[in-house]
Amino acid sequence: MSEVFEGYERQYCEVSASLFRKCTAASALDGEKKKQRLSEIQSGVQEAESLFRKMDLEARSLQPSTKAGLLAKLREYKSDLNNLKSELKRISAPNARQATREELLESGMADTLVVSTDQRGRLMMTTERLNQSTDRIKQSRTTMLEAEDLGVSILQDLHQQRQSLLHAHTTLHGVDDNIGKSKKILAAMSKRMDRNKWIIGGIMSALVLAILMILYFKFAY
């Protein structure tokens, strides 16, 4: 069901139930108090008609599978609205209080001033269902907000992990550079050691040759 329709329906049921109660109270009043109460009821009836029209427009704009059920419900609300108008007209008529008293004496039931008990029950059940739907919507919104907070927390954690990985990558890159430099230094040192070996070898060879020549000339002469 459309959330927009549910909102209008909830308002309509609350207004309708309030109007029926006001009609019951107004039938027992006289004079200016009754006029004031009838004026309030008339304004309430106009509000109920406006809400009914909004529900009708919203229902007709929905898919056929949903629209059929809502239009059937609207026919019941239309009947309730007509009963409300009839009751308002009846209590607004001259000598309405006397007629009301006679009706009450004849029937012995005060419920004839308003809609039938079944209609009241339907209104109460509808209001209860709408309240339950509202609670479910609130719970769904709370769950969505909690999921959104969890998603934000996860994204923050992922961002921190990404920063850590980037920092580790930078560190490893620096280590690779240092290793490369160390390899170059070791290679240069190895070359110097090889060159120094050849130089030392040459010097030793020269010394040995010089010693041999000295000994040769010494023993030869």
C-alpha cells in the first residue's frame, strides 16, 4: 500500500471518529454552545471530505492490483462520510434535541446518534492497523539508519586500512631503494678489493723478484 494513502487514511479515521463523538455531544447542547460545536463539526466535515478526495486521487494513481482494494475501502469511507453528513443535518434541524430524546426513548439505544457499531469497529481496526504500519515504518527507518551507520564505519575502516597499505608500500619502496644502493656499494667495494688484490700481488711479485736479484748478485760476485 502507498505510504501517502496510509497517511491520508490515518488522518481521515482520526477526524471521522472525532466528528462522530462531537455529534453525540452536540445533540445534547442548546443555544450558543451548540452553534459553536456545529461550526466545529462543519469544519471537520470539510476536512474529512478533503482527505477523502486526496485518498481517492492517490488510490486511482496506483497499479490496478493495489487500486481495486483501496477503492473498495473508499466506498466504505464514503458511506461513513454520508452518515456523518446526515447526522450533522439531523442535529442542526430545529427541535433536534427533542427529536433525539424521543428517538432515544423509543429505541433505548444511544448508538442511533452515530454510525453502527460495526462501522465504529471498522474505524477502530483501521486506525489500529495504520498505527501498526506507522510503527513498522519507524522500525524500518531505524534499521536503515543503523545499517547506514554501520556502512559508514566499515568505509572508515577500509579507508584506514588503505592508508596503512599505502604507507607499507611506501616503506617497502624505500627499503628496495636502500637495498639497491647497498648492492651498488658492495659491488664497488668488491671491485676495489679485486683491484687491491692485483696491486698487492704485483707489489709482492716485485719484492720477490727484487730479493731474488739481490741474492743472485750477492752470491754471484
